Amino acid sequence: MKKAKDFFIAILGVIALIYLLNPGAGILEIIPDNLPFIGNIDEATAGLILLSCLRYFGMDISNLFKKQ
């Protein structure tokens, strides 16, 4: 069961990364970027999903820009 969950989270992270890299040059978007205030919500959501997937696998990069 844990392997299935790990696989699902890995696939979700890969989909979020592909969405953020935007290989279709903006052709395939959930919310168009030219809509004021809400145009970038889909990219922000994909970024949060990607960060959550990385944190699940032990790669916590949220402390990257904190002062020591």
C-alpha cells in the first residue's frame, strides 16, 4: 500500500513539474494567465503541489533562503 502511495505522489510531482515547465508554451492552461488576479493561481497551485511532493520524499527546500 505504501508503494502505491509513493508512486501516486511521485506521478503527481512529475505532472506538477511538467505543468510548471510549460512545454506547450501556454497552449494548455487551466486558467489563462491574462485574467487579472486569478491568472496565476494554477501555476501557484502546481508549485505548492511540487513542493509538497518534494517534502514528502525528504527534500525540504523551504529553508533554502533563511538566514543562518
